[in-house]
Amino acid sequence: PDWSRNIADGSIKQEVNRIMTEREKAQKGYLYDANYDKEIVEARTRCADLCYEFNNLRPSDTEKQQELLKKILGKVEGMPVVTAPFYCDYGSHIEVGENFFANYNCMIIDVASVRIGDNCFMAPNVAVYTAGHPIHPDTRNSMFEYGKEVTIGDNVWLGGNTVVCPGVHIGNNVVIGAGSVVTKDIPDWSVAAGNPCRVLRKITEDDRRKEFHNEEIDEEAWNIISTQEK
């Protein structure tokens, strides 16, 4: 294409859309057709088969679990722990860091990229969505959709039944309360909760020895924890 023409009026974006595959459009955040592109359908079917196989393994078959997770996920650091059932659309768009843990019924709709840092813990029924649809029904019924990437930083704990919506970026050292619907970015060192999720307070040094409802960690456990920190 002639890249020099009509840059200001947006025709370059139209030209890029024309020459990209539907899957490439999805990764760029453009509208794309998810149902009639052979590459996309085959990728989803492959992932569905792998997730089915993973979800039907015996819990004791940890070696096979690790083998399948490395086939499902696009990038894996270390040995992630994922408690079945687990569901995702493509898998190849998901990156997880060291010490990743997802409890029962985790669902990641990875139309766009989902990048997760080190030491991320997900309680049961956490859902991460990157897919979206146009608001107007006539446009939505065209079956076009879009994807917006989600990033989750290091040392993040997502409480049970948390929903992370498309385009959200969660910082480092964050706790998201159970039942939250995260629609906007959450900054580093935050405790956030609610629907819609909002920052309640910052995490400080005073939280270091605290557990449930501000209770203090017992001496025996604290001695072990403080030794590990050193």
C-alpha cells in the first residue's frame, strides 16, 4: 500500500485492517470477525481440546498437567499451579510469570494478550475478559467483536469471583477483594474492591504482620515468614 497518502484522515488504519488477518486485527484491538476466519476457529478448537484434556486429568497426575499447561499457555515461567477446571479461548495469548496459582474455575477469555506477572494468586471463579462487542445492537449483531489487552503485575491476589474487564491494567502488589468487577486500572500497592472496583487504601508497612480483618499473625508463623523474607 501507499503509506504516504491520507495519513491524517485515518485511511492508513483502514489499509492496515485490509491487509491484516482477522487474528492480527484482534491482537491490535480492531474489530474482527471471530466466526468465519479458519485460522481463528482452528486455534480456538485446538485450545478447547487441550483444556478438555487438562480438565479431565486425575488431580494426582501433576506431570501431565504441567505438560498440557505448557501447550495451552503462550509463555510460562516456572511451574504454574492451576486447579481444574480451567478455561480459555486461545491460550497462546496468555503469559504467566513465576509462582502462578489459579484456583477452581478460572476463566481467561484471551482474544487479546493477557500478561500476568510473578506471584499472582487467583481465588476460585476468577474471570479475565479481553473480548468486547459494540454497544449498538445493529452493529453488535454483525458478529464483529474486539479485544483489549489485560495486564496484571507482580504479587497480585485476586479474590474469589473477581471479574477483570477488557483493557484493564492492574499494578504490582495489589489485592482485589472478592466479588469485584474491575473496570478501570488499579495502581501499585492498593487494596481495591467493589462493583465497580475502586481503591480503598494503600498497602503499607503496617500490613506486613497482618492477616484476616487486621488480626496479627501468630508468633510461630511470623518467625517462619520473617526467616524466609531474609
